[in-house]
Amino acid sequence: MITVHHLDHSRSTRVLWLLEELQLPYELKRYRRDPKTLLAPPELKAVHPLGKSPVITDDGLTLAESGAILEYLLERYGDGRLAPASGTPEHRRFRQWMHYAEGSAMPPLLLKLVFDRVASGPMPFFIRPVARAIAKGAHTAFIGPQLEAHLDYMESELGKSAWFAGEDFSAADIQMSFPIEAARSRAGLDERRPRLMDFLQRIHLRPAYQRAVERGGPALPER
Ligand SMILES: N[C@@H](CCC(=O)N[C@@H](CS)C(=O)NCC(=O)O)C(=O)O
């Protein structure tokens, strides 16, 4: 039996969503973030040394890293579903997006989250102007332009086909959903990028996505 170690408001929603798309049975173990630090609870370290989510266990295997988990589930249980045939141009695009989501799209989003916290977190009043100036400097010099470049890139790629890897919905869309949801929630994604907004609308309408959110809660807190 597949067990998903699922942290609330996290990338782990993607794993639940894929399992729901594939209509596979699974056990859900839920973990709550520390309300102050927002970090995962220590119990997750008993499952995997990094103590992050998602992690799955299946048949004696413990596997972390959402992209690797999605690929494992497809390989073992997919029967060719939700991934283009290997060797095709669609499969090459599929593989790129599977890596791009965590390798390129997430880092500037994470930097934004960290620097926003630097600027707004608790601190002595006389430090605050310095912290704000540092956060603003990082945003202007690096984070802001990087975010814009990635959002522009994703928006233009969605102009080439209905979904990220081609005309058919695939697990690459599931993997890409988290950076796009995160950009919508905290990095200024709005109607100026209509294809990405439409992508969000289309995924939210999928019954499997809705079942995943019903079981595990939304990937990100409500705005
Ligand atoms: N690249 C990893 C990232 C895993 C990760 O950072 N997960 C976050 C949740 S979105 C986490 O567990 N955060 C809690 C913590 O770091 O304590 C993946 O895609 O699985």
C-alpha cells in the first residue's frame, strides 16, 4: 500500500493529485506545520532524514522529492497514463517541465518568501528599516527580475499547446502546478498573464484535483 506523508499546505498535494488521477488506493498520513516557524514537525524526520514533504513509502521503499515520486508512481502504476511516450518531442518537453518546476521556477519564489519574512518578521524596531532595505535591494536586483522572466517564459510556453508537455494533460502539469499556485498566491501572478491564470482555472476544475484537495487540503493557504 502506498502511504503519503503529507504536510499541510505543501508540494505534497501534487502527489495526492496524481494518485487521484490514476485512481490508486493510498493511505494518507497528515503532518501539521509549526504555526510559528511554518516548518514540518520533527516526526517527519523519522520517515526521511530531511524531514520534508512529500515523502512516500511503498513496498519497503521510502522516496522523497516530488518529481521523483511522480515519476516513480507513473513508472510503476501509470500503464502509460499521464506521460507522453518516451522518445517523442512531447516526452522531452515533459521531462524538462518535471525538472524545471523545482530546479528553476521554485528558487526565486522561495527567495521571495524568505526576504518577505526578513522584512516583516519580529525584530527590534531599530533593525526594521535595515531589514526592509536589504529585502528591497534583493528584490530589485535579483528576485523581481527573475520572477518576471520565469512567469513570462511559462506564459509564452503555454501559448504553444494546451498543456505544458503538449495537447494532452500530463503529470508535468501536476508538477508545474505548485510554482504557478505559489506565484499566484505570493508573487504577483494575475490577469496580465492570462494563459497561466487559465491553466489554474482548468486544473482546479479537474475532479481528481478536487478530490486531492478534499483529502489533504489546498496546496497553499487561502489568499
Ligand atoms: N524539492 C522538494 C522540496 C520539499 C520541500 O521543501 N517541502 C516543503 C513543503 S512545500 C517542506 O517540507 N517544508 C517544511 C520544512 O522545511 O520543514 C520537493 O519537491 O519535494
